[in-house]
Amino acid sequence: MILQKKISGIGSSLNVSITEAHSFDKNDLSKYKKIFNEYKLKKVIEASSFEDMDWAIVDSIGNKRNLYFDLDMYPDLNSALKCFIIIQISSNFTIQHIAFVQSIARKAIILTEGFKEDKVDELEEYAQKLGYSTRFRMIIYTNKFLQFIEHRYKSKYDVKISSLQEMYNKNRDLPNYEAIVDFHYFMEEFERNSTSFEKEKFFPIILWWKITGLIPMRPKEFCFLDYDCTLKRDSKYFLKIPRSKKKAQSYSELNVENTIRINKEIYESIEEYKDTIPVNLKGKFLFSYEIQSRFLTSKRSYKRRKDVFPPDILRSLLSSFYKEIAGWKTKDFIKIIDNNKEVRNYITPGDTRHFSMCNLMLQGINPLSIAKMAGHVRLGTQRNYWGHIEYFVESFVYILTSKYRVNRLEKELSEGIFGVMDKVDESKIFSPQDFEFVQEVEHGFCRNAIFPENCPGECRYCEHYFFHPQDFEEGIKWLQDGSDLLEQQLTVELRSLLDLYKNMKFNLNTESYSIIDQESALSKANLLNRLIKQKAMLDSLIPETKGVKL
């Protein structure tokens, strides 16, 4: 048996949450056939009858997915799978999601020969070969299908499913540190140096990076922004986000925030983009296939709605950006396994939502406010991102370390000699005699002309410090010891912040939170950010092993 929650409206201000129980009974197909016919009339389902082997499902913009019910060897399971998919359709899931659920349930039936008792290992072996996200979704929906049909060996499969879910929680599909750093700097350089044609073509990528890096939006929400999505009130700027769930549907749920304050830079970037759109192509949405089709070299037939900009087109445009602007080839897109995590060397549209969620946490924003900004109806959903925050901190340290290395050099060198992304060891280029003022300190010199004023008390964290030890190995050990100590402190404080988030007190009815807990979170977040900057400053002094490119 599985449970499906539906919302029934009563009047203008009251919604009633209704939970429906679904268990498959091959003798009671009439209710599912009735729903099938309803969605066939709505042209959501394309098939002549419920008994057809091949179905197609169509969304509001003309996207289509085919579903294959060709399990003749397992007729009862085949019928059950059709009914299970009918439930997914009536729950208003996307056609991509529905097609995936149908595909993995069908695959599970085939692999296990109809969920035989001695075929559990075959399902586990197959699942372990999948990517982590796909594996997790296969776990969830195979389990739900087994509940739906109330299979007699469900408990045996549950054991394996639980172990696979635990494995998923320890593995995340993430971009590596260099990918984040490189893309950050590359986008800044692209905006400065791109041609008018390049900027107009890839303007959606510029806006995606700016907006979703600040606001935790889903790619679909970004793609379906209204043309009139911005507001200006009393010198403040706002963005209206298209979210389907606007009001809480039960006492345990939250109202989702649809209007978010943004900075002036984002507002002006959106207005600049609007100015590049020909008048005859302006429509309801900020982005559309029709707008982007101006830049296609070959005109292909496009059967979907042209007035919208689906997430798959955004993914395709981002891939083109890597290839056309960064000069990547297909072979340059790499995934590797690092410490039991699948790590990529490139960014995908969904990554920025994770970045912005973690960034809000590190600012000490309370989970209630983050959930409303992120469009989470339930607070518990946010826990899925807590496993990312440690990696995010490591990435943040890495980015700042690279920035400090570059900035330290750019104070003394022309950017024409050293590119922005060159990471070099300052102490191998300069000597103390190259600076107007130096004061000898531990393992190096201070370049602060008003020393000891404004002295932080620890040279390793100071921007004026010039690392130039007499004993190089001893100096490096001194730096490394400081870095290791800060890493330990970061780990302790990060876990302390997460513990505070887990135990923070909320009143969901009034959508209020404990002021004391909020102040504690802000205090811990400030300490974390101070430690992050100190570690980045210190790590930027530790020479890298690779040579300088000239």
C-alpha cells in the first residue's frame, strides 16, 4: 500500500489535505482505467486504450516521453505498473520523472524475474553501477512499487534497499574545487571581454550564474521566470520566482516565498538582457527557445512550444558555453571517484542551488527562512543539503586561497604578465629588497608601513605578511601546522552550527523562530567565516608544487 496526498480546496482560504491509500488489486482495475481515460481526454496520455503496450505522456509545452509496458511474462506486474504510473500522473509529477519511475520499475521487474526471493542480489549489483542520484531514485521508487503491490518478499528487498540508501547518503555527485574556482573566474572574464554576439547568445548563462548562485532556485524556476519578473520599490530590488506551491497545505508545511529581494547588479543585468531581445520576440517569459534560436547555425524542426525555455535547453546552452567559449571538447567533460564520491570537473545547472543553500547556512540564516527562500514546503527537506556543507566549506577555502594568491601578486605585477588564473609562489619571485618597507617577523617579513598598528597578532593570517623563511622546511611546517589547527577548528564549529540548526525551535503556525537560536547561529556563522578566511590566507602562503606558466 502507498499513500497519496491530495489537496481539496474549500472556499478561498481553507485547504483540506486528503490522504488516499492505494493497493493493487488485479480485480479492481476500473478506477485506474477511468483515470486513464480522463488524462487521455486531456491529451496528457497518448494510447488507444489502457491495455496498449506502448503509451506516451505529454506535458504542457509539448515534451513527450514514451512508456513501454511489454512485460508479457509478468502480466499481473505489468498491469500493476500501469496503475502505479497512473498514480504518478495524477500526482502532477513531470513527465521526465514519470518516465524515469516507469523505466526503473520495469527494469527491476526484469532483473529480478518478477521479484523472486533469490534475485535480490541482482537488483543490488545493478543499482551499484548507477550514478548516485539515479541509484537513490531507483531505491525510493522500487520500494514504493513493492509497497503498492504488497509483494510477499518486500521485506527481503527492503534490507538491500536500506543499505543502498545509506551508501547514497555518503556519496554526492559534486563538481570539484577547481571547477568552481575556474568557472567563477571564467564568468568574470567572459563578461569583461566577450563580444556583443557572445554575450547575447550566452546571456541566460550569465544570469543563471548570478541569480541562482545567490537565490536557491531550481533550474526549472529559473527557466520559467516571467518577462516582468523584477520589481523596484524604494531603492530596493526584488525578483518574482515562479513556484507552483504558494500556500501551506497542512499545519506541518510552510508558505513558500515567491518574491525575493535581490541586489542592484542582478536587477541591472536582467534589464540589460531585456534590451538585447528584439521587440517581436518578447513574450510572457524572460527566456524562450525562440529568443535563443537566433543563434542557431542550422534551423531544425522544433515540435515543442517555442515561447518557453525548458531546463534541457539550459543544460544544452551551458554545454555549448563550455565548448564554444572555454574551448572544451566532449572528452574534456570528466567524472571521477574521489573518496567514495563522484566528482565532476564541470558545473551543471542544478549545482548553484546547492551552492546558494550552503552559502545561506554559512551566513547563519535560520532554516525556516532558508526553506521559504528555497521553495521547500517542509523543513526536513533542507537536511538533504547538510551533507554538502562540509564540502562547500572546503571549496570556499580553496576559492579564497586562489584569490589571495592572485591578489597578492596583482598588487605588484601587471595582469598582462600573469593571467588571473595563474597560481604562483610569491616567495620564489620576490625578495625583501623588492618592497619599500619590511619589518622582520617570524619566518618572513611584514610589509605594513604603519607596523605594529592594525596588526592581527598572527602573521600567518595577515595580508601584509611576506613568507620568506631562512629555513624553508621549518617555515613550511609552521604554515602547515597552523593550517591543520584551523581545519580542526573549522570541523568543530561547523558541526556545532549544524547541531544548532537541527535543534532550533520553530513555530510553523506563526512561522516564527527563536531569536536566541538565531543570534547563536549568526555568532557561529561569523566565527566560521573568520576561520575560513584565516585558513585561506594561510593556505595561500603554502607554495604549490606546480610551476609558473609564463
